[in-house]
Amino acid sequence: MDNEEKIRKEIGPVDKKVSLLSVEFLLSPWTIATLTFTIFISLTLIGCSFAQDLQEQSAAIEPSSRPLFEKAVKGYEPFLVLLGSVLVSILTALLSFVLASNKEKAAALVRVNKKLLSAIEEQQATARELSDARLRTERILESITEAFYTLNREWRFTYVNKEAENLLCRGRSNLLGKVVWEEFEETIGTTFDHKFHRALRENTAVTFDEFYPPLGKWFEVHVYPSEEGLAIYFHDITARKESERARQEADRRIRQQASLLNKARDAIIVRDLHHRIHFWNQGAERLYGWASEEISSRSVEVLYEDLSPLNEATNLLLDSGEWRGEITQRRKDGSILPVEAHWTLVRDDEGHPEFVFAINTDITQRKAAEKKIQYLAFYDPLTGLPNKQLLLDRLRQVVAARARNRQMGALLFIDLDNFKLLNDTFGHHFGDQLLQEVAPRLTSCVRESDTVARLGGDEFVVILITDSSDDEAVAEGEVKKVCGRIRSAFNRPFNLGAYRHHITTSIGVALFDGGAATTDELLKHADLAMHQAKASGRNAVCFFNPNMQAEMNTRAALESDLRKSWERNEFVLYYQPQMDNCGIIGAEVLVRWQHPRRGLLLPSEFIPQAEETGQILPLGEWLLEVACDQLAMWSRYQKTAQLNLAVNISPCQFGQSNFVEQVVSALDRSGANPQKLKLELTESILLQNMDDTIAKMMTLKAKGVDFALDDFGVGYSSLYYLKHLPLDWIKIDKSFVRDVLIDNKDATIIRAILLLAKSMGLSVIAEGVETPAQKDFLVMHGCSAYQGYLFSPPLPLNQFEEFIHGRKGCKQFRSGYAKEFLYC
């Protein structure tokens, strides 16, 4: 608009002068009679001079600007027409003056001529001023920063300035006189088309922004209508539009990011360095309970009961630009909230700290899980007592403290007697319930400074801190009192639902004074003492002594050697003859271990360890195969073809699911006669699954194998076994035979066994017969088979075969072997 006013100011005065001249000229009181020939000559010269002047001015203008100038000159056409009329009038007046020859009129004509010359001079000056004004207008339009062009009512370009050329990328010489819709066909039907037509149609100014795809630019356009057409100002606003679009995109991203921040489960808070809150997402609303409107502009200190952690973390943040850690906060309702915080320092454009961007994660559940994990790591989940890990830690502390203070302490290893029987009878649910009841009873028997822990299963450990110094006897007395309280507490029955259960404990005690013993060694000592208490009959207390450790070391060494014995083939077999009143009827095969350092070991010295370690299984299978091979070998010779061979069967071996297959395989492979094989079973085997035992025995009986019940009379239910089991033999235990001549009870038991066996159709063999008197007693009461040192000790195979061949009838054979060869 400033450019337009500038042009009007320059052109306005010239137009006014031209108009005034025209009026004065038309209203002059000239008459044909008063004009003279002098005026005619002057006007002719003036007209020629003015026309020449216009041609000179027009030639001075650039060809591209001449149309605009020529348009402006058209405003002088009335003046030129009037000038022609004046010429005609002057001619007419000249004739009048000549004919009249009137001096007065001539004088008047001179005056009029002077006035006319003056007017003509003024008009020439006005024309030059107009020309100058149009030149100045042209220069102004060329110099303005906005693009400008004009269109006539036929939509043709009538003017295009330099800036318009630059923006439109078209020269004005190619546009002037051309139709805009033909030169710029892409604008047809667009906003340019609609807005231009509206301005011309409604004679109203129009302003709009529009993108022009061919040029790839945005333009801000101002359209002004006039009688001649349209004047259009426009300029390139692409940079501004791109900036606006970038800002809008940034705003959109910010809104999107804010939306994402609101969707985050974690609390996201933005605060300034004065702790004022500037942003509070929905996660923070959920976590803390304050709405964004409530908390905005408030201090973040509202989240803390103690500000020192906040200030400390903030200082670290300012130093490093970032801080991570756990911090305790509070909710709106006052409840405590542990969070894991990740704070980032946000700086302004100049690098100065401005905001703190905080992401706080609720770790309440994680802390509870960690606490539970820590509890499970150090406490027994069933009883709530300390577990082994915590026990060992406390034991190390107590041992160290006892050493510093030179005081005694004690470690109690407690095992529940027959706990497995409860589990097997009533189920593990009752067993767990009993353990839960045991824990508070043990705790009630000791002081708060003592520790009661559960190692696992039915084993408990108590750490006692005694009041004695280094007096072992006094410390032992204090421990005995505590053990007495424990045993008394266990005298009361335990209520397991509707069932009342009584249980006893075996307690092993290891005293310590902080000496050289480690915690593991103390546990081993107490464990050894506990097993000794069980071995003594259960429901007992036993204190550890060094001899127990020596026995344990010997046992451990023996077990280690036992595992290596197979590689060294150290096991050998002995045979003890079994006799009747007419001679030898067979033998019992017995295993011995030829130990490389300890010499020949009897079964009682290594069979228990073999059963505990599982070595009894391969040993028993090997023994069974060798026995079958020996029977097959004996069957080839007349003197040995009728011999029976008895083999002891371990409970572990008999309990194997493939035991029957092992026996059948050994018989089939060797070709031995099954009727000559006699398997000796102990009553411990029969305590297991009775139905399974009977099924296995019946299967082997069908093959011809005989069974004997070993050590008859020392079990709990022998008569029950005799009734149900498919037995062929019973063996009278040597403990009854040994004192049969001096103990009437033993004699009565033997007579009863022989009478019972006879009535049930079972054969009887007495073992441990060492004197003729013992044999005579047995013969007198109906026993017809014997085994013992009276006839022969267990012999190696070659000596046993010599014994067979050197025997004559029923003549007794006195063995020269020493009495230390015991029975298995």
C-alpha cells in the first residue's frame, strides 16, 4: 500500500494541472472576431513544438515501459482536439479581423494572443512535469521489493516490474500484452483464478496465500481493482511457510511426545533448579496420587519426608549431568514409596542448567521380591527358622566371639526319631505340619541370643552361647540342662489335626571354644555325635569325642578302598560245610575282602558300608554268578554233584526290580541245577513289600530254587512269615545254640523252633555248632542239619574240596583254623 500512495502523490498534481488547463481553455472568452493571424502562427508553432517534445520524451523511455507511458499520454487527447478547434476559430477570427480592418479588434486580438501564448507555455510545462512524474513512477515500481504487475480487464499484462520478473521467472517482454491464463495455465481453477475474478467482479481488494507448484513457491498476494483492471502485489513467503510448517511439525512432535510421556507407566517429571514442577505426566498421577493441575508449579519437595536424599542426589546431578539410584518418596496419602530414579540435567542454548528431567519407576514389588528372595536365601520357608547358610554365618560369628572372649559354646545337632515312618504312614503333609510344630518348641527351650536353625528334612541345629569361660565341664552341664528341656518339650504330644503324635529326638553335641575347628568341622562333629545317639537306641544325648572322628575317618577310608576293590579283584569266596547225620550235604558261600593293608576282612567289617554306598549290588550279583558257576562245576563229579550251595541275599539286592531276572540269567548261563541253589533271606528283607517278596519267591520256586530264612528267632514277626512265605528251610541263629547247654530259655526256644518247623514241614539247620554236646542236644530234639566250627570253619575253595575228599562216613573233622574266623 505504501508503494501505491507513493505513485498517487507523484501523479496527482500533474493530472490536476492538466485538468485546470483544459477548463480554462474551454471557458476562455475568445471569439472568432477577436482572433488574429498572429495567434494562428503562434499556435501552429506551439503545436509543432509540443508534438516534437512528446516524441522526444517517448523516445527516452525504455521500450518495455512505453505502453504505460503511452497510456498516460492518452489523457492529453482532448487537449489536442481542442487545439485543432482553436486553429479553426483563429482562422475564422483572422478573416473577420482582416475584413473589418478594425484597430480596436486588432488590439484585442493582440491581448488575447498574449494570454493564449501564456496558457500554451503553462501547458507545455505541465506536460513536461507529467513526463517527469511518469518516469519517477516507473523508477519507483522498479525499485520496490515487492513484485508488481497490472492486468487490464481483458486479463492482459499491462505492466510487470523487475521483482515480478524474478519471482515468475519470465521476462516482461514475454508477458506484456499476453493473457495471464494463457501464460500461466496451471492457475486456472486454482485460488489465483477464483480470487482474481472475485476482485474484479466485486470491485474489492483481496489478499491470500497460495502455493504455486510449477515454481515450488508460496506467495502472499494482494489484489486491487481499478477501472483499467487489476493491480497485483505479491512476494515470496516460502521460507516463512517452511518455518511455520517446521514449527507445526515440531509442535506436533511435542504433542506426540507429550502423549507418549503420558502413556508411559513410569512417572515422568520435569522441574526447574528451584524444584518447581513444570511437567507431570499421567504415570506420575497414578503413582503419587496428585493430579497434574494440583501439583503444577508446586515444589517437588512435597514428595519427600527427608530432603537430604533429594539435595544429595541433586548435587550429584549438577556435577555429572545425570544421576541414577534408588530413593524413598511418599504418595499423596502419605504412604512410603521406593522408586528407582533416572534424572537427567537439561541445559539451555547457552549451556546453562535449566531443568531436571526425571523418570521415576515404582520398585515396590521388586523390593518385596528382593526381600522375599533374601528371606528365602537365609530362612527356611516351612518353619521360618534360619537355614544352613544363615546358620553357618552366625556360627562363624559366634566361634570368633568365643575365641576373643575365651568362652565355651555348643552346637546341638537334633534329629527326629522315626520321622520317615510318619511321612510314609500319614503322608508328607503331616510331616510338614510336625516340622512346623517342632520349630517353636525348640525355640522356646533356648534364649534369644541362641540360634535355632533347620538344615533340612527332620534335622535341626542349635547354637548355644554358654555362660562358662573355658571350663568344659561347666559348659557340658549347661548344655545338658538345655537338652533336658528339649527332651521334656518333646514329651508332650504334637497335635496334627485330629491326630496326636508322639516323637523323640536324638541329640548330638559338639562343644567349642573358638579353637582350630572350622564351622564345617563342628557340624560334622555334632552330626557324628547325633548318629552315635541314634545307634545307642534313640531318644538320647551324645557328646562328641575324638574317637568318633577316628572311627569316621577309618570308615571313610574303608569306603574309598571298597570302591577300588573291584579294579584290584580283592574279593574272595570261602565255603563253610553244612552237615547232616550222615555227612556233608552242601555249603554256605561266604565273601571275604583281601584288603591290601588290613589283611583278610570278614563281611561284618565291610558289608554295612557296601550296602550304604550301593556297592552291595554289583558284589551280590558277582557272588550269585560265581555260586551258579561252582554248582555247574560240581555237577560234573559224583562226589560233589549232590551238594547244595547257600547264598546270602542282601535286602538291597532282593529289592531290585530285576532280581528274578538276575537269578534266572545266572542259572541259565552257567547251566547249574536250580534245585541245588539255596537263597538265604533275612527278616529285614521281609519288612519291605510283602506282596512283592512273595511274588519273587514264587517265581523262583517255580524254577526249583529253595529259600531259607536266616537268623530265625531274632526278628519281630517270624511266625507271620512262616505262615505266608514259601520257605523250605529255617536256620536257628547261633546266639541260641551258643548257650543252649547253660541257658534254659535258649534250650526252650530251640525245642519250640524244631517242633514248629516239624509241624509246618520245614527243614531246620542250626548254625554256630562248636561242641559235640551242642550237636547231641540238637540231635536229641530232632535237628538233623548243622553248620559250625565243630565240623569246619569257612574254607577257600581248594581246601573245601580237600575237606570233601578227605571225609570218611560220619567221622568228625577237627579244623585247625583259628577261632577268629567268624560267621557272616
